Amino acid sequence: MITVNFPTVGNKVGDSLLKKLEIRLRPGISAMKIREAVAGWARLNDAEVKPMGRLVRPYKTSGENIHWHIRGSRKGMGTVEVTYLPSSGELSVLVHDNRQGHWAGQAYVELARRLEKIEF
């Protein structure tokens, strides 16, 4: 089920409002399965997946969240972010207002719906 969490004053991160959709998947789904689904969607939408956070550098603190940026391949498309916590199955798909571009501000909804429907 997707929980909608649209921008409000309470959803401020730094100086940026965000649009966020949260999905509850079955706990323990591998991060590779999530990445494959995100990458497949990105290819269909002329976008690129970039691993972020713990996927590319060590952190001083412990944690399990896995994070990707999906950026449109053309200038001005914007960036969608995906964060996954394997132990709980929590998956967030979001876009910051300053990264919406002409694509990401709507594309994050499509990605969230696709991820919710995929059988992992």
C-alpha cells in the first residue's frame, strides 16, 4: 500500500519542500531486486540510476538504509530519490521541490506505483 505524504510545512528538509510516497513491501526483499526494478523503470523513462550513501562510501554510523538517485538523462528533467530499509520493507520514493524539473515532479508517482505492484 502506498502512503501519500505530499508537501506541507512539516515536510521541510533543509530549505526544500518535498513530495514523498511511502510503500510497505515484504521485509527482507534484497536491495538488488529493488535496484533492478528501479533500473528497468529508469531505462523506460530515459533516466539513469546512481547509487548514493552507503552504496558508495563508508559511514561512521551504522544503518541499513539504501539510497538511489534517478536522474533524467536530459538537462532539466529533475531527480527522483528512492530509499529502502530491507529489515522493515519500507520504501520511500520522493522528489525535492528544487529537483522536480519538468519530469521528476510527476515521475516519482509512476515509479512508486510500479514498485508497489511488482512481486518480489
